[in-house]
Amino acid sequence: MLATVSHRRDLSFSPSSTQNHPVLICVTLEKDCFGEDAETSTRDACATLRFALRGAKRLESCVHFFRYRYGQLHCEDVDLARVADKFGTPLYVYSAGTILDHYTRLNAALAPLDHLICYAVKANSNRAILRLLADAGASFDIVSGGELYRVLAAGGDPARCTFAGVGKSRQEIEYALDQRVYSFNVESEAELEYIDRIAGTKHSRAPVAMRVNPDIDPRTHEYISTGSRENKFGIALDRIPAAYERAAAMRNIDVVGVQMHIGSQITEAAPFAEAIKKVAPIVRDLKSRYPIQFFSIGGGLGIIYESSFESGAREWWDDTTIRSKSKRDRERKIALSIHEYVDAILPPLRELKLRILLEPGRLLVGNAGVLLTRVRYIKQTGQKKFAIVDAGMNDLIRPALYHSYHEIVPCKASSAADAGQGKNKNPTEKIDIVGPVCESGDFFALDREMPELHEGDLLAIMSAGAYGFVMASNYNSRPLPAEALVRGDRFALIRKRQTWQDLVRDEVEASW
């Protein structure tokens, strides 16, 4: 057991994957912890250390800390049925241990580089999640003034925020300048001119990094591909030298970096390596001409959706060429580990001798969350069997929008399933799991093999921690769901469920 204490605040833990290996636990405090708040800060640090020690042997997961225990699905040490009974359903539940573990492992893998991990707030913007990551030492990638406001509300440092997005408004740019963000990721030459004018009216200088579009096929869903010439993002490679020359000549602009981002949910290392190889010579040239301080390579590392539950066990990762089970996508690799990713990008990045920024979102929070939903009715037609649940496409739109796969598991397992950690050996049947929204596209699974379901059963929709609640809506005048956070053997509400009264609270009568 190795414990370290230093001058920074970074309360985190990284449990070992096997009990036979040493566990590294880092507990670091701010310099001023030994002032007036010494007792409180020391108590908080000790509580974190106790949590890490208590979880070190139990939380032996590669991807998430969701396990069956005594026939009940647990998040860390908490029975999810208890959480659902207390807060109702539909309900998003997040594992703090999973989020911190992913951040810690990515941070450790990048140790050879001067780097910042800028969490992509758009993936999950709940203030409790942002505070958890800020306390762990994360920086932030924001795409709106509202996200910057959230980061500040969570105690984040605006000087550690990069501001991306193709359509920044005047209000947002002014707000970001006032808060002194780390940089603006500039998406077009028109935006560059706009930022320069606004900074001039405020007698300030705007730090900028041009977003390069490397024209790479990221091999992902077309809606989340951002690095090809057909996408709206970034500036074409052949325009970058001229764009930087213009920026350097502007009176209110400081050229500080280069940025790119090729897409999201990418499960192969090759597109990342190809993009870096393509952009690195340009970065090297720009560094020789301008005071470039960093190169941001974006995010996009994918998570496990198919076989999500099984991926929580280390044995699942022993097959290094894990492929999709579906006939259509059988040759598609569905898993890319943090170390595979870093091994692919590290060599060319080290040669640049620049600070490297990463912007992971889904990677940190995706597998850390589930959406709990309860079966309302079982409906049998001539051709189909349906489980109608209380969650709808307004709560989790990814299956309807992207035709994306989310594994769904019952929160109460049979003894056979418990022994196999979810590999149910009992008879299964094909069933559609659908919501109550008045749309045929309101589904979570079609023709899914599931154990026999009954009215009142509690189900967990896996890998729902990213782009879940943040994309929820009030469609069909349905209140937004609640959110809860689990840490060890404790759980807490981090967002109240909306009420019908909330639905009309901000509506006003026309005053003509």
C-alpha cells in the first residue's frame, strides 16, 4: 500500500484489478488545508482514504462497478432497488467510483506527457459530477455559456476551461472573456474576426486555438463524426496557415494553441493515430512561427454498449480482438482500452514537446451510469410481445436518435444469473422494451432476448451515464427524471424529479 500527500487537492483512488497486486491510493491536499480549515480538510481527506481502502478489494472492475450481489444488482455497495424505492423511476444513477477510476487511469496513462484532461461537459453536466471531477483535478471542455456557468457553480476554475462550439454568441464570448477562460477553440475565420472585435470593445485579449479539420473518417455514426470535410466543424487543413497568419496580426488575439476533434464513440485506435499523424507536421510548423503552447487532440474514445455488463469483469478483456456479436457488424471492434488508445497516440505527441489537451466525456461517465425503469405492462399481440416501461424516449433518446444499442438487465437476477454475473442460463424470449411516449420510435430494445419479464420488474438500462439526461426533454409533457449519485455504500439525490407544476412554471400569458 502506497499513500502520498502533496500540496494539491486531488482526492481520488484507483483500486487494483486483482487482490494480489498493490493498491495505489493518492490523497493530496491544498497548501491552505493546514490553516483555519485544517480539521475539516483533514477529515474529508481521511474519509476519502477510508472509502478507497474499503473499496480497494471489492471494486475489481475494468469498466464499471455494477455487480449482482445476493441476487440484486448493486452500484458499488448500494442495492439499486433501494435507490429506486426511495427516489422513484425513471431514475438515472451514477457511480462516483467508476468516474474517478476512469479519470485516474487516463491521467496515469498520460503521465509521460505534459497534459490536461478537459472533461467534455456536454456528456453529463450535473453539478455533482462536475464537482467530483474538479476535485479530482480535471479541467473542462465547454461548448456554451451555460456550461461555463455550470462549471463555475460546481467550483471549477474558468482558467482551466477550453471553449469550443461553432456558433458562439456575443453574450457567451463576453462572458468567457470576463471569466478568463484558458482558450477559445475557433471553428471558422468568421468567428475569429468576431472574437477579435468583441475583445477589442472590452479592451482585452482573447487566447485562441484554431480547430483543424483533418478530413479523417472516424468510423463512427454519421451524426457524431466531426473530422471530415463534410462536417460543419473546424477549418480545412489548406486554410490553416493563412488563418493563423491573420490571427497573429489581430490586435486583440493571442495565438496559444492548435485544436482538433474527429468524432465521438470511436472504438479503434487507427483514426486517432491517423489524424495526429496528419496534423502534427502543421503543428510543428506553427510552433516555429507562433507562441503555440498546446495541442488539443479532442476526445472521442468510445465506451462499451454491447456486452456492457460483462465488460465490468477483467476476464472479458482477455480477448484483445473483441468484436460485435451482430451479424451486420461482426468485423467491427467494439472495445478500445485506455492503454491501447494511449499507446497509439503517445509516440507522435511526445515528439511535439507541447502540452497536450484531451477532451474525454463519454469515456469518463458513460459506463458509470444506468437508467432505472420499471415495467408497467406486459402486452402480447399476435406477432409481438412488449414490455412497456415508465421511461421513454424523452428520458433517453439515443436508441431512437442513433439506433444505438443499450444493454438492459433486470435488477433482480435468478440464482443462475447471479452466479454468472448476468449471463442468465434460464430460458429467454424475444421482446420489445418500449416506453409510454406517443411515437413508434419510442423504444429501448427491439426483439431483444430477455429473461421472462413481469409487471413491476425493475430494469437497468446500462451505459446511460453520457448523453442521457443531458439530451432529455419534456416531450409529451413528461417531467424530467431524477438523478442520484452513489459513492461506496452511500447514495444521494443530485437532481429532483420535475413535477407537473414545473412544466408550466415559466410560461406566461400573452400581454397584448
